Amino acid sequence: MISSPPPLAAKRARGRPRKTEDERDDGNRRQALISAAAQLFKLQGYDATSTREIAAKVGMQSGSPFYHFGNKQDLLLAVMVEGMKQAIARQLAACGQATPTQSARERLRSLIRHHFDVLLGPDSDFIPVMLYEWRSLAPAQRKAITELKDDYEAAWIPVLQALHDSGQLQAPVGLARLMIFGALNWSVQWYEPARKNSKATRASLDDLTDTALQLFLRDAP
């Protein structure tokens, strides 16, 4: 008697398995802690902010951060990684909107305007924390952030090189990149956006961008 073949095993779905509801909740709680930490680190400073305060800001128990992060320094690293990944993704989107007919000057304007938005725009807590609290990281953690920062700044190199070749950028490209980022990043120390119902006239991010271009570049020969 011929036995019937065993039933076929159900095919496994391709791709990553779907996250369970608990896994999604864990991810949301982790993200909430990172966002709260970014806000408090920017407002109060890393040393002056406790994990208890961070947990309280998102309605969690005082020990909750240690379920997601080994210590406060790991949470600081997560804040910086999140900020750099957001900045890289947004910069890629901005670069993707560039047209072949755009000049190098126009491309630099787009990069500067985007960078000001990362530094000073809505949800801009992450990068200022990186600028203020860099020395609070361990050496290995700094290396990880440096690699992300290099990825972000790599998009600027060919644009600056084109401007240098055209005579609009006088300084060597490597030194110019350092000076430009130093000047732009310093704006987190002094810039104040216009407030609603205020009669005071304050510079917009577009105003800052145009002024930066005037400082860094000369007119095309």
C-alpha cells in the first residue's frame, strides 16, 4: 500500500516578520524617551538632567529608561544617532529635488538652508545636543557619531569643489568645509526665531541662508 505524502509545510512569508504589538509599543516607548531626552538635554544640559526627569516627562516609571538603555550615556548616544540619521535622511530628500540645471551656488544654498532647518527648525533638539554634549560621550561612541557626521558632510564636498573650481570659493575645500560648518553651527547659540504676535523683526532662516552665501562666496568671475 502506497502511503500518502506528508502535508506540505506552509510557506514562510518573505521579508522581515511583522512586529508584534508589544514590540511596537517597546519601539514607541524607546522613541518617546529619546525625544524627551533630547528636549531636556538641550534645555538643561546633560549633566543637570536625570533619567528620572526623562521618564517623568513621558509618563513612565523612574527605572523605565534602563529597560531600553544601559545607562544615561547610552541614551545620550541614541539622541545623537537619531539626530544625525534624521539629518541625513532629510538632506538626501533635499538633494533628490535638485535639477541638473541647478548651479553649484544654488545647490550650496539648498544645503545651507536645509542645515539651518536641522539646527533651528521644528523638532531641532537633537543636533544642538550633539554640538553641546559631544565631550560627554565615550571615545568609541564619538567614533560612531563621527562616521555619521562624515556621511552627512560628504554631500557638501563636490558642491564646494565645483565652487572652488569656478573661483567663487577662494579657500581650500577642506578648510572651507570646516569653517562653514563652524559658522553655521554657532547659530544655535544666538538665533531666536520670531515669536507670534511680536512686533520685533527677526531674521528668517532664508535671511540667514542668503547672508551665509554672501559671506562664504564671491560672485562668479
